[in-house]
Amino acid sequence: MSDAISRFCLCIYAALAIALGACSVLPTDTTLPLGAHIARPESTALANPEQTKLGQSLEPRAREHQGMAGFRLISSGVACFRARIEMAALAEKTLDVQYYSIESDQTGRLFIQSLLDAADRGVRVRILVDDSKAVGRDAEIGALAAHPSIELRVFNPFSYRGPLEFMRVAEFALNEKRLTYRMHNKLFVVDNEIALTGGRNIGDAYFAASETREFGDYDLVVAGPMVRQLSGSFDAFWNSPLAIPIQNLVVFKPTKERLDAYRESLRSHNTTMDGGVYTRPMSDGGPVANILSGKRPLIWARAEAIYDSPEKEKVDSGKQAGQLLRERVETAAAAVKSELLLVTPYLVPGDEGMRLFTGLRSRNARVRILTNSLQSTDAPITFSAYDRYRVPMLQAGIELYEVRPQLGEPKVPGGGSLKSSSSTPFVLHAKIFVFDQQQVFVGSMNYDERSRRLNTELGVLIESPELVKEIVERFDAVAKPANSYVLALGPPGLTGKPELQWRTEENGAIVVYDNEPNVDAARRFKVDALKFLPLESQL
């Protein structure tokens, strides 16, 4: 189907949406939806966090480490979920929640219950979610805004709020320039005193509760003055013209009756989950309790919080001043003298990324990259763009490791595991840069064109040999042939160009594949077909 015919059909869908009046009117230009310009109050993070119980516990430690922030990494999916529930329970004054996606699944509903519990205690809860997923259209979740202590805002929303996906497709076609721009940040802040950030969204796959995939990722606990910087990033997005209160967008406004019905639904769900690992009492000490008690003390280090401005596109085009996360990260990468280590689930370096990598190799700096294999990736469309870079990267001397969905040796030397004990396929989801084994960036930015240009991102750049050591040990554990395919160049093929080889370990023996390993023909065909679409700038 030609582009003109496609757009014609999408326009027909848009016209139908207007005629039906399904939930609201589709936009006809690149402006925000109806309801977006209704006056709304601005608000900011808690002004006196030192007066809270968390503040009284953490502020003295911060004063002992002037100019530094306290950190801890959490990698286990279950522990990362329990950390959020713990933190919500500790909230005394404020709770700020910012995610690309909050799913309404088993763990998602437990997470939402924890926010509602906090609000019932009088905690001010601000929830900011991107509108790329269905949560912004979820009538149940929208009911939270009826609570006097909860505000729910949707970032860069679609106008159409109904369940018909083709209507959103139509709206996207009519307003692509605005709607392709998404908020990918992940942040959870309690009383402006302790925060959790990293690569995880909210949902079963992120917390080892899904039967289809288990995302391997990091959460970073942050304490000390840096939390104020992270809260500043939240406030910037919360008060942005792109963050629209949910009640401004929907026809079925949040009401007490809707909230009561949602509350009962959550209560019923919680009962069905009782006794499981996600609802078990934390009398044995959860991950955050162990940090606060000193059982697992904070690692204090110099660091900086980095985030894109809410209206990143305007900053990128020079229309307004602001911050671009990629510039700070790529400046640090370009300054590497001995080694750049990169973990990214989606790898589309583009011309600029290739210049960065080849520039490092020209100075004999080692570049090691860990990403998903075609077998493990949850985004074949992005893999189709990555595919064309593999041979050029290997020719430049870049070391590539592609994670397998089934890990042969999941244990990490020195303790811990790369995944849960379930047989659920493993999918890499962490976003990490390590510079000369001295500095580490942990955040939400994949190294692809979408994260670099079209998404807003958030992360922390830390100078800590201790944290670097922990991350490098896990990198090396995942990159082993028992857990990943180690890519290499084989003899030239029929075209005279080098062919890829995949080296791995199976049943204790090294195996070399000359074709994409353990991938069915349909998946391979899909990726090959997608290569012909001009989508790289969107991936």
C-alpha cells in the first residue's frame, strides 16, 4: 500500500472518530489536545525533607560525605519490586512517580495499591506517565485522580482516549511530529529524600512475574543532595505544558464512585496475591530497610544527575535553551582512554555513534558492547536497524556480545544471579555506560536513535570504583559464551563480504554458528523485510 493510500485510509478513520465522538476530538494540527490548555496548578518537591523521618535518618550521613551522594544497585526483579513497595510505605509527606509505562497487571496493580495506601495516609502523590501505552486511557487508573491526595498527569497525550487502537494510529498519522516524541524517564522519589531510578518500568516483565519474558535491569537507589536534583527534573516535567491532568482529557471524569470501584478491584486483586513473594511481609528486612539500617550501607561517591529538558525537540533544534542527556554521555564516552563498556538492549548507533566508536578504536581504546540477540529481543523492528551495523562494528574492532534467552550459567561470581530461578526467557533491558572502569552511567537511555533524539531520558553519572566493579562483574558474567553469543567475522560469503559467526557454549562445549542461531524462519523473514522500511530514525 502506498504512503498516499495509507494516509487516505487513516484520514477516513480520523473522520469516523470525529463523527462518532468516541471520547474526544482528534487534533487537526500539531497543537496539544483539547483540554490541554485548561489552567492547572504548578507544584514542586517537598521543601523541607530534612524534617521527615527519612530526612532525620539520611541527612546526618550526607553531611559526613559533603559533595557526594549515596548509592546502591539492585538487580533482582523481585527485590526491585519490593523496594518500591517499601519506599511507598515509608513516604510521610510526598511521593513522586514518573514512568514511561505502568502496566495494569499483577505487579502493576500491587504497585498502584501502594500509591493509594500512601495517599490514604495523607501523602501527596504525583503520578506522571507517558501516553504511549494504554495506562493513560485506563478508566480505572484514571479514577485515582478523584483522590484528594493524588494527581495524575499524562505526558504528551493523544486526544483519543478510547480502546480502539486504529483510532490512535489515525491520530498518530495526522499528528506524527508531536506524537512521536515520548517521555522515557523512570523515577520514584519519596519525601525528596530518597529516590529510585534506572531502566525499569512498572509491570510483570520487569519484576520477574511474567511467564513470557524476564527483563534484566538495574535499579539505582539514590540518597543525599542528588535527590533534590532528581526532584528538580520531576518538577520540570510535571510543570511542563506537555504534562496534562488526566481529568482534562477524558469524558468520563474521575469520581468518588469510580475511585471506590477501583479501590475494591485492587483490594480483591491483593487478596488473590496474598502469600506470594510480592506480598510477603518484610519482617526479614527488605532491600531499602537494609540500606537504611546500614546492613547494606550506601556507597558514597561524586556524581551528577543528567536529564533531557521536557521539550527536548526545541532544545535539539536550537529553539530554546536546555539540556540534552546524550551530549553529556557521549562527551564522557569520547574522552575514554582505555575502555568503553556499553550495555543497551536496543543498539542503533547511527552515523554519530559509529564515529564515536571508530574514533575510540583509532586510539586503541577497547569497546565492548552487550545487547540482545535476535532470539532474545522483544523488538525485532529495532533489531532490523541494528543488523546492518554488526559487520562494520566488528571490522572496526568492536567486541559484540548478544544475550541468549536461556542463560547457561546464571550465577555471578561472588554471589547473586543474573535472573530468577524460573525458566522464563531472559531479555536484556539495562542501559549502562562504563568509562575507563572509573565512571558509570546508569539510566533510561538506550543507545539507539529514538533515545538519542525522540525520547526524553534520565540517568546518573557516578565516579565510583566500587559500583563500577559490581557492574563490570555482571557484564563479564552475562557476556560469557555460556550466556551470550560472541560475534566474530567469518570467511567471505557469496557476495565477497565477510559473514557473521556466533560463538557460544552449549552443554559445556564451544559451538560456532554460521547463521543466526536458534531463530525460526518467520522471525528472520520479519527482520529482513523490516530492513526495507525507512524507520531507523524512529528506532
